[in-house]
Amino acid sequence: MLTQLSDEKQARVKQIKDSLISNPPGICSERVRIYTQVYQDFKQYPPIIKRAKALKSYLENKTVYLGENDLIPGIGASHPRWASVFPEYSWKWVYDELDRFEKRRYDKFTISSETREELRELLPWWDGESLLDRIETRQPDFVKDASKIGVTSWTGQATSGEGHIIVDHRMVLKNGFEALWKRASELKAALPLYEPESLDKRDFYEAVETVCSGVINYAERLASEAERQAKDVKDEKRRQELAQISSDLRVVPAKPAQNFRQALITVWLLHLIEQIESNGHSVSLGRFDQYLYPYLKYDLEKGILTEDDALELLEHFYLKLFTIIKIRPEKHSRTQSGYPMYQNLVVGGQLGDGEDAVNPLSWLCLSALAEVRLSEPNFYIRLHPTIDEDFLQEALRVVRLGFGMPAFVNDAIIVPSLEGRGVSHEDALDYSTMGCLEVQVPGKWGYRANGKSKVNVLKVLELTLNGGKDPETGLCPLPGSGDITQMKTFEDLLAAWNQQIQYYTRVHVTADNINDWTLEKLTPNAFCSLLVNDCLERGKHLNQGGAIYDMTSGALVGIPNVGNALAALKKLVYEDKVLTQEEVKQAIDTNFEGKRGEEIRQILMNRVPKYGEDEDYVDELTAEALNSYCDIIPQYKNMRYGRGPIGGNFYPSTVTISANITAGDVIGATPDGRKSHEPTADGISPSQGNGRKGPTAIFHSVSKLPTLKVTGGQLLNIRLTPDSLSTSEGVRKLSAMLRGFVDMKGWHVQFNTVSTEILRDAMAHPENYKDLIVRVAGYSALFVALAPGLQRDIIERMEHAL
């Protein structure tokens, strides 16, 4: 059973939560001010040292924040839910949107007139200095043309930073930063400086020493602030809490954590500073219940904490995660609106011997999730055949609450998929999710487990059917041998498709590698590199190949639509000859608005099997389309290949976040019956209106895909009616279905259980639903904060009863 927080503690949690939700996100200029000054003062220094000095200066000069009810100290900016600006990554879009942040359609931010004017003054200094400025000069025209027509993009890494990382929390909990600082100094002193590679290593170790000093000083500043508040506060209980916070910060993170409270503070400060350093989202917490449980176990056994105390600390930790927020360009925000940060927290899974890893902290983490009910952390449970049934059913009762978590990933497919990429069995068993649902080995993997240039494969099919030419822009990056009217057989169509998908695979790999090359030169990060093995011992930061593993996923958008479209063309045009090539082309060119347009659309939609309904005919074609990418992407190498890490290549993913909305914007009508500019399917979920045979049929369709090859992750969304889990029988039924999903080797599944009626009313009356959270893609978000198109997309997903 889940644990409930005592009433008094629950009231304080609610007070903090209500404050966080009611105050709109804002923009903070402190980081720009401090980083600009350091970059100006140390312009001649190597980038890694300059960045380390900037991080240290920020930690030593930023506003020290400790809220009146906080148990976990520190935030990333000057106020909770305020976002910093990262001009070294990109700045022009921030400058251009200064007068629009409060008015824009997606992810609004408040900004004071003083902050606006300070940014207007400081940002132009970065002209020509930022990562985006440099990348833009290096991307070839064929990459930019692919971006113009909407097949891929190249700007995301520059505007979003790095992230997509899980550091080695155990290492810091065990050693502390003083020991890491000492080790860096030893390694620096031992360098033979007459060897050329030692010069870069010396810079790295100096940068590590600098950031260690900054981190320890920041903890001291927080400790002093707690002491200051303790002197002024009148409430004795709060005075004791502040004294405890100050005492803990005099120990951690400089020294090893001695108890659960200190361990939580350490993990929080690591997590916070990672995101201050690199602007990245998807900075994740790994197997939280595994590395923190020894501290909780000790405290409970010794009577240092009660279970109620531990649960309160966890809930405050979750609230802290929600304070972290970032600004994205308005256009970018449309692909992932709702202010997501993708801070994954994983429980469950297996121990090294294959035994179920669920422990008392797993239960407390789930209890905290059920009580706090915010969009962060992005909570995942690792499924496997012998997972504790009581825990699984309790997790489904939390799903029933309607905020889209926990989500589920499957050891039975992920572990062998990682092993197939060269990951050891021991490390594969220790995997964790980050981002939407991508996976990596915590503390051993580089930044780039997620590539930034997704491939819009339904757009690729549109180009294929038009002889390589984009109907919208007229650009023709790769001329084909003719449009669909000249493809005499279905095999001709597949050959043309394969030619185009191969070309655009090369394009997106080129874009990713140019981004990576520029990141390595301009924005190396010493703090995060210090926390990933074996950067310190190798003397290399992450972008140089310091991690044990380093592989990059290439994500596809629209695969289910491609499968449906291929099935429609094969059956209706080439086999049954119900329609001619000319009729189909005329219908999609006119968005089904001609004389027979709607009639043809209905034929395409209703007289051929659809993916997601357990029909081999279309499922096999969907798998074939996916395989056309899966079989070629691993041949390409990333920028760390041959430089130390295991791997160094690309692998596939179907993780779309909510890019299916913007992907659809650039595509005309398609042979699956989809109209012009409508969204594509998200991930490997059935496209809108499909999946009519229910969740089991969807699972069966998914099981026919080449999931073992898709090491970057498969995203599956399913909507359930609110009453599906209202009874114990419904919970048991879904539990059994999930065990079947494990056996069928599905990768991932997540559930929305909010009714269509409530969602429609929330669109019409958002003021009544300020705390309504739904599952979007690989993340949950406040429904009223989502872009209207994304809200409609969620509503239009088919609702299933169990």
C-alpha cells in the first residue's frame, strides 16, 4: 500500500505546490550578466577553463534562495520557475522575442522591464560568439535545404543545449567533491607536459578544480543563508529545520553523504548545477531508488528518520524538480509545449542477479508521486517478468489518478538491445531512462544518447511520391526517377522510398555531427564530465570521448502513417486496382477537395487494414518502412568514434516528443487519408482515429516492429476511459496486459485516463483546470499550458475501454 503524508506536512507541500502553479514562469538575467562578464574578462582562455570560471562565478554570485518552507536548498535562477538565459548557446531569438515572451502562443514567460532592458544591452555582445552562430556558418546548403522543406532540422542542439545525461550519483555520494578535486589535482600534477595530448588534459583538470571549488562555495553560501534565516525566524520547528539544513550543507556535497537527508541534498545540487552549466533538458536522476536506498535503510533502522519524514523529504525534492524551467524559442516550444524538462526518475527493474529490484524506497517514491502530482519528475517504472505484483497494481492505481504517470519501460527488450550495441550485461541491467524515454547506462554514457535532427519520414514519403520535389517550396534536394504516376510497380515505389530515406539519413547525420563538432570546440562542460566515467581518468571531457559508452540516436517521426500509406497504395492501387496512381495523386495534390476527393479519402481510410489493429498486411509494411532506416543508420559514426568510448555510432529511435504536430504542418495530404497539415502519429502509436480493436491489438502490432534494433526507444501512447481502472478487476486486467506486453517485447507504454469531456471543457475554461496534468508524449504537462494544436491532438487520440 502507498504511504500518506501526515496532515500537517501535507498542508505545507500543498502550499508550496499551489504557489508554484499559480505564479507564472519568468525570465532571470543573472546568468547572462555573470557569464558575459567572465567571457569578456577571460576571452583568451581555452573554452573549458573559461566555462568553468563562468560556472564558478555564477555559483558564487547568483541569488541564494531558500524558501520559507523549503527543506531542500537552492534553485537555478533568482526565483522558483524562473528561467535563465544561455547566450553562449544562442541569443538572437531571445533578443527578437524580448517584447513577445508574455504574449507568445506557446510557453509564455513574464519578464520585468529591467530584465528586458538588461538583456537588450548584454545579448548583442554574443554576436558571432554563440554556438548557433558558429553552427550556422558550418552547415552545408543541402542540410539547410532539408530543414527548409521540413524533413530534418539542425538548430535544436544550439537552442536547447546538451543535457540527455545521467551522471554517476553513487560516486559523488560516496566520495564528495573534495576527493574528486584532490584526484583531479593528482592527475594534473602527473601529466608529462612534453606529450601533446597532455595540454588538453591539463586544461580539463584545471577546469575540474575550478568547478569543484565553485560547487563547495555554493553549498557554503546556502548554509550561511540557512543560518541567517534561523536567527530571524520565530517558529522553533522551522529554526531547527534551518539549523539542520545548514549543518548538512557544511558536510555535503564537499564530503560523502552520511544519511538520507544529506544524500538527497547532494543529488539535488548535482542535478541543479548540471542544468545551470549546459542549458540542456533531459538531465535525469537514474535509478533513484537503488542508489539512495542504503541511506534510507540506515536512517530508518537507526531511528534517525521516520517513514513520514522520508516521504516529506521526497515530496519536497519533487517540488524542487518542478522549479527548474527553461526558455525555448517560440517555434521550438510548439514541438514540446508545456514547459517540459524531462527529468526522469526510475524505480524498479532488476538487480545484478536478475532479482526484482523493488524496495521500500521504490514504494515511497511512488507514494510521493501520487501525492504531489506534478509534471516533474518524469516517473518511470522498469517492467520485467518477475516484478512485484502488488507494486505493479499500486502503480496502475496511480495511473488512474489521471496525470499520465508512471510510465513503463521493458527490461525484456531494452537489456538485450543495449547488449547488441556492445554494452556489458552488468551495465545493461543497470540502464535508466532519460529524456522522453531514451535509455543509457547511468554515469557511463556521453551527452548524445539523443540526436537533435529528427527525420520526418512521412515528409520523405511525400517527396518520394513527387519525384523528390517538395510541393510547397519547389526544392528538390534529391531528384527521383519520377512521381507516383511513373512508378509502375509497388517495388518501384519502395526502391524510390529507399533512395530518399538513405539520402536524408546522411543529411541528418551530417547535421548532428557538425553540431557535435562545434559543441566540442565551443561549449565543453567540466562539471558534468567530472561526473561521468571515465572522463576524469582519461583526462577528456564528454565531447572529446571521455565516457565509457557513447552512441547517438536518430529519431523518426510518422512511421505509422508511412505504414498505412504504403498499405493503401499497395492494396488499392497495385493489387486490387481500385484506384489508379493518377487518381491518388490528384486527390492528395488537392487535399481531397476535388470532385472525387472525399470519396477517394474514404476508400483510403476504410478499405485497407490500419497499423495498430493487429493486421499483418499493414504491420509488416510498417516494419519494412522502419527497417529501411534501422538497417542503414548504424553504419554512420558520431564524433567520438575511435576516441575511447564503446560504440561511437548511431542507432534508431521513434521518440517524437510532440514533434508530430510540427511535422504534420509541412506535409500535404497523404495516401493514408490524412489531410494536409494535420499531425502525424506520435511515436509508434496508431495514427488518429486508428487502433479501433483496443490496446491488446495495439500491443500485437507493436510487437511486429523491429524493436530490438530501435535502441533509442519506441514511444507508445494509449488513452483509457476514466472508468477502466476504477475497479480492482480493471487494475488486475491492465496488470496482466502489461505482463503480456513484457512477453511481446514491447519497449514502452504510457496511459492517459482523463476523459474527452474534461479535456474539452479544459480547453474552453482553462481557468478551472490550472492543475490538470496529462501525458503528452514522453512527458507530462499542465494541460492548460499546452499549445491548442497539441491539446486537440491529445483529445483526438482514440479512447479505449478495458
